[in-house]
Amino acid sequence: MLTGRKLALTLAFTVLVAVAFGVSCKGFFQGNTLQTVAIQPSSLNIQVTATQQFSAWGTYLDGTRSQITSGVVWTSDSPDVTITAGGLATAQIVTSTAATITGSAQGLNGTATVNVIGDVTSITGTSSASSIKAGGNPVTFTFKGSPGPPNYITAGNGGTLTITTADSVFVCSVGTDAQSNPAESCLLNTGGSAPSYTLQMSYPSPSGGTVTSNSVTVTAIQ
């Protein structure tokens, strides 16, 4: 029969053993930790101006796989494809280099590649006037893509503007035409000697080549 002193010592020893066992078990039985992160979809072509929702999926120590719904940090390595904190990507302009989307969770990264493509097989260029006066109002040049998107092409959304007989007094910048469509807005400052200016717009085609517009010419009036 245990005396009071022996009983107390026995109970204390039992508690110490239980605590030690609990500590050792805690170190032995690891939690179901995240092992890898994968992004879905992992690769895709997306039309310019379109959006795509990405999701992050985790594979855990026990082999299970499930979607990670919180704590994911989303980034894009290209300003041509932006992405929100919730993983919604938007294609801004067509580029020849794919953008990389990264989803990070618990120090692990998953990536996806995005190719931004347009649907332009022809470009029609027009101008708001046939002549441009030095020191006068700007003339707008509109380059409409067909079938689109984008419906209107400028040097600001992936187009390449070429100006024949370009000089420092003929200056173009991205603006809008009279109908608020994206356009090139061009000014002629004083001091130029070119008799006219001819503009063409080029843009990547869906097949990987280049589509070029008709030439649009304005006469310079000094």
C-alpha cells in the first residue's frame, strides 16, 4: 500500500513521463505541411484585353492536394499582364515574350506562363484631315483592327507606328479621335521642311507574323 509520500512521488513521476512523452511526440509527429504549390491553368494563350482567373493548389506531406484559398501572393513579371491580389489576370498588350505569373504561399512558389495574342488580320488607317498646318490643331490618325481585339491599335497597346520622312517638328502621341476611339494625335510644329508625312501601323498577327496598315498621308502646310 502506497503511503502519502510515495503516492505523491509516483504521481509526480507519472506527470513528468507524460510531459516528456508529449514533447517527444510533438517533435516526432509533424503537421500536414505544404510541400509544393502549383498554379492552374499552368499555361495558356489569352487575347489582349481579356481576363483569366488563376488558382493555387497545394500538395501536402500526406499526399493530399487541395486549393489554397487564402494567403496566396500573386505577381506578374510583365506590365503587359497585370494580376490582382485575388489572382485575376488582365492582358494589356500583345508581346512576343510570354509573361510569368507567380503564386506564392508559405514560402513556396508556383508559376504559370501567359502568351498574349490579338485577333487582327487587317488594319485600316484613316486621318481626320488631309493636311496639317504648322502650329495648328492636331490631326488624328485612327488604325482600326479587324476582326479584333484590339479594335483600334496605337503605339500604346502594342502597335508599331512608322512615320515616313519623320522629323523633330512632327510629333505624335497616343490620344483619341472625334469618336473617342484610340488614335495617334499628331502635331506639326514650325520649322519643318518635309512636304508631307506618311504613317503606317503594324501589329502582331494571330499566326505569329505582322499585319501592316495602308499608308495614310497628310500634306504639310507651313
